[in-house]
Amino acid sequence: MNGRKGSYSRQAEEAMERTEFLRKQAERFLRLAQECTDAKIRQQLMSMANEYRNMLEGPEPDSQAGLGKAS
């Protein structure tokens, strides 16, 4: 029974870490967009921020598991 509890705790911790990562990435892209003077680049940054926000709201698909982990 302890194995299940440990596994659940690890999964919960990983989910919280993923949520924090996605939130920080969205904030980072929004901040960069606000500072950007090039309209095309600003739009791309806003789009990237929205993609991270959407990942926060949806389930964790396998295809996005490794997205942009380098910060």
C-alpha cells in the first residue's frame, strides 16, 4: 500500500512541477512580447504564450511531454 501512496505523491509532485513550468513559460513569453517592438515577433511570442496557457488547461498529451524544458 505504501508503494501506491509513494507513486501517487510522485505523480502529484510531477504534475505540480509541470504546471509551474508551463505557467512560468507563458509569463516569460508574455513579458518578452510586451517588450518587443517588432509586431511580427510580438505576435509570435503571444502565440507561444497562449500555447503554454492552453497546455495548462488541458490534459497532458504525450506529444508535449518534453516541450521546451530548457529555460
